[in-house]
Amino acid sequence: MDKARQVLKETFKFDNFRLAQEQAIERLVVHNKSALVLFPTAGGKSLCYQIPALCFDTGITLVISPLISLMRDQVDALLRRKVKAASWDSSLTTEQARAVKDGVLNGDLKMLYVAPEKLNNEGFVQLMTQVDINLLAVDESHCISQWGASFRPDYLKIARFAEEFSVPRVLCLTATATNQVAEDICDSFHIDKNGGIFKTPVYRPNLAFRVKTAINLDDKIQQLIPMLQKRNGPVVIYVTLQGDTVECQRKLSEKGISSRIYHAGIASETRTEVQDWFMNSTDGIVVCTIAFGMGIDKADLRQVIHLYMPKTLENYSQEVGRAGRDGKPSICTMFLCAEDIPVLENFARGDTVSKNSLQLWLDSGVFGVPLAPDGALEANHYAQSKTFDIRSATLLNLYAQLELKFGLLRAITPCYQVYDYTIRGSDLWKKADKTSKAAKTVLQYAQAKGQGFTASPCHIDVAETATISGLARMDLVKVIQGWELSGAVEVKASQVRHRYRVLKELPSGKPALIAAMAAQLHEGQLAAENEAIEKLHQVLTFATGEECLAHALALHFGSDGAVPGGACGICTQCTTGEGVQFDSNYTHTVDPTMLRAILDACRDRDDPRMVARFAIGVTSPRLTAAKLTSHPLFGKMVGTNYELLLASIDAECAAAGYEPAPPDSSSFSPPKRKTSASVSKSKRGNPSSSQSRSSSGSYQKSTYSPYGNYSRGRGRGGYRGGRR
């Protein structure tokens, strides 16, 4: 440990370790064993792997982190301290990626940061076989637990990677893990639950937890004004939706209070400017979604306000943990409003796919697609998301389950379907290869698009071009990459095509097996939906219970006894002596008049859940493609009891035979257009076909192209996906 203490002082300029840092580092460096670190936000988790990385004489420390921005921040901070570290993400140029690779191979790098998805890249995995991984650090490791609020199947692949590479030691890090989640992490990474967990209480005595009730947004703002007028430092106000940031800012402005907004939908430059402004502010107010705060370490944040109830106690703990890091008194206020609860519950319902859509996806989108020449299964997730009305994150989870649960596939290096290239210099372009068969094909295709081979920029769909020309897609890509390496063109790739190695015979043409798989997947999604709603109600129970809020939060994370005497003395419950009185019952029965208006607006009857999402205001790829999210009736039944609403819509769909609407009346038929996919399909000559099953159990003919064009039978309108 002498070397660890030396690194702490000389490299990181700290005199002493904090919390349980020393014990965790000792377990890794001295005892060569894996560990789980459960420290609160800003508790110094990163030092627990950065110091060991500099203590090991050989090998490289591989850090898995889900957020590119956080990786960059960590690497920048390390470079300022003269530590050789790098991140490898999709934003790197070819030259930058090559430099990182060289740094790994020649042993120059001590730490390499990558996203979990990088472990699907065969080239990266092959690179890792050529080096010694002395430590695998897994940030946000709670994502591996299916009991957690942020479960990501890609994290299960990290555990598989650690086993396959026989990584000698693993360090898992998280700020938000219940006892059950911690057990899941330990089981997945083979961490000793008795001696391998290093945990500090979540209790912070300088934080005062407050709960207020309101009848609507105006009431919240009315209560918020005096809180902001009396502020003695910077304030963060969390809202649920991006649109809520604008509405809240407007209402505050009307009361003479200035604020800035921040969410993932605004330009990157603006987000950076707002973040920098806030970091330098002494009393600034930011109205934001949860996109704000990751990586923000502002010691003097005096108030964290949840204008809308957080979805989970894990989220709440992480967000309030950003307040008062300097140890000075700070206030964390949560507003409860009955009309917000259905909106929050409906978030949980947005990811659940109907059983019939799942079966159609498996039948037509996965098992009915011809394999690539190398035997791999390829999928354009962007196109499939629209085609089968499955959100992109949900689609990733579904493929991960085909890989991890059913053992049918294994993700391999993805590729890109579309390349845009811009000629950088005429002299270099003149010298570039334009005579090989592959180069001529690229130029011919660009010319066929009406751009001309000297035009700039140029656009090519290499997957489609390979199908039309009979050339290998990789040969076309190598031409474009060669132009880029020579400096003749600047290239931007888009539309990722995920690729999977087939491990077992796929159940193509076996409807009974496919139906059983769809049922299993659907049951899992329903369980996740119910779990998410239950977590929301845990927040309600926490906020309205009679226990001290600090004590209740500590208990949730398994820290019994963290709060002396079980009472902090400064929260709402402690100061009033009772729980907050709040009636959360906002839902009401189905309004038949409004339901009829919804059904008239959504005339398709093939997916009851899709119509229900329109009624309660939950977006989906299908609704977005049909431009129904801007319809005046979108979300008009948000407060209706969901189970009753879905049952009523299902009855209507059953009466209509679970069919899409005719072409002249369907809400979901976008204007007809000639797509490149439809052109290439005719030239392939033998499109994949299968039987698609409607909710009623009947079948109708369908075809799916991996290039993005899917149709539900001839002569019907319905929904046509695959818009690029």
C-alpha cells in the first residue's frame, strides 16, 4: 500500500484516503481480489481504480462506463495529471482510433475507457487478447441487475467478458444499489459478499429533505417563488419532460425570476455553455431534465428541487446527492401532485411491446431474414424500430435476450449502412483510386443518385449497392476508407447495422416455437413494467410515510442505523411530527365520448397497446412516424385508469378482427413514396417472406427487408415502416 499512498499524494494531490477507499484499494492491490464499491455521489469512487491502475507494473486497466461525456471528463482530468489514459468511442476519427490502439499495444496507456457496447466489437476483443488486463473497472454497475431501475443487458456481457478473459480482478462501482442489487452484482462478477463489499452510508446530515404537495403546475410555481427568492446559492430544478423545462422557465420569468434550461434536446454547444455558466455561478438557477448533473461536481449547490416526483428512489438519491457537497446546509425539495402520477406511470408502459408485435418481429424481422454471405444475421435497428413499433432501447434489450437468454445469437462487430463523403482536395482526389471495380461501382452509384462522381458531398448505401452490384459490401467500404486515409475525402458513416453470429439453428418457419418465445419475452416486459410502476409507488410511500426521510432513504439502501436515533431533525417529517397528507388517486373511469374520438383518430385496430399509447400520450416509433404525437387528441386520456382503457380498446380491436385500417382511412399510412429499399428488393429477386400473425390469431402475408421496408399484406393501408 506504500505505492498507493505515494500515488495518492504525488499524482492526485490528496493527503489522506476518504471513506473506505483505502480498504477497497488494498483488496485489489495487495490481496488481488475483486471488490464492489458502494459510495455516494461524489464519494471518490474513481480513485478506487485509478490508483491501482498506476500501482500495477504491467498491463492495462480497462474501465467500462456508459456515458461518453463522463469518460472524456475523466480522461481529460487524468491527462492534466500526466497520467496516460484514453477513451475509445464512436466520435474518434480513424487517426485518433489508430493512436489509441497503438497506445494499447505498445503498453503506453495505463487506463482505457470504453462503453459496454465496445465489447461487441470483434476487432476490439481481438486487441484485448494481445494485452494483459490487470483490472476491469465497471462504473454504474447496478445496470447489471434486473432488480435495478437501470437494467442494461449489455452489462451482463461485461461479466461474460471478464470470465472469458480470466480477468484477475474486477472492481464494480455504483452510488445507487439496494442490498438485492448488490447481491446481483456480486453473483455476476464472483465478488465475495462478506469481505468484498465496501460501503458507506448514504446519510448526509447537512441535507434537509422536504416534501410539498400541489394541485397543479401553477400551484407548484406559486410555492417555488419564495424558495428561489430566498436562495443563498445555486439551484437545480428537475422536471420530467423536455417541454416542462420551457414551461417552467416561462412561468418563473413571468414572476421576475431568471433561469436557464438544459435537456438532451438542445444543441451540444448550448448545453456546454449552460453547464459552464452554472459552474461559475454563485446563485444561478437551472431548470432541467435528468440529463443535467452527470459529471457535475459543484460543491456549493444549495437546493435540489424535484418539481415532478422522481421515478425511483435510486434516481432521487443520486440527484439529491449533488447538493451540499461542501458540507454546508442544503435543501432538497420534492413536490407531489396527483395529476403527475399517471404521466409517470405511463413512462413505464412505453417500452412494453404487444405480444403480437413481438411475434411478428421474431418471425419477419429476425428469423425470416436471409443471412449475410458470411453467415451473420444483420439488422438495421433504426428501420426495425419503426417497422415493428419497438423503441430502440427496447429493441437492443430484445436482441440481448436472444443472445443471453435463448443462446441463439452473439453480437459481433456492427457495420454501417450509409456513408457520406465530402471531397477535401482536388489534388488528392485526382490521385485516389477510381479505376478498381469497387471504386467504379461506388462512383456509378453516386452518379445514379444524381450527384455526379465529382459532386460533394456524396451519399451511398453500401448494403443496397452491394446487393445490386453483387460485390461484397466490405470491398465498397474499403474503397471509401482508402479515400479517407489518403486525405482525399472526409467520411461520415451512419445507420448502424447490428450483426450477430448465429450459434444455433434459428426457428424459422416454426410458428409454435416463435409464439412461445414471443410469449416469454412479453411476460418479461410486463414484469419489468410492473416493477417500474412499483418503484414509482415506493417513492410515494417514502415521501408520505411517517418515518424520518433521511432514515427511510438510508433503510432503502440497507444502511440501518446510519441516522442517529432514526431522526435527522430537519426533514419535513421530523419538523412536523407527521407524514405528508396526500391523495394520489387521480385516475378515473373511461369517458366513452373521448374514447370514441380517440378511436376515430386512430382507425387501425391491429395493436390495442399502440392505440392506448396514443390515448395516454406515450410516444412510440409508429406514432411518431404517423405524426400522431402532434395530434390534438394525443394524451387526452392521460388520467384514465390504464387497465380499463386498454380493455376497452382491446374490445374494439377484437370486434374489428385486429386488422389495420383500409388505405383510405388509416391514421398510420404515410404518403406513398419510392424508397431505395423497394428498388433493391425487386433486384434481389427472392425477398424473405413469412406469415404475420394478427392479435386474433389469424395470419396474413408479410414481407420484411433488412434494409427497412416492411408491409402488412397487399391492398391494406396500415403502417409502413422503414423511413430513414
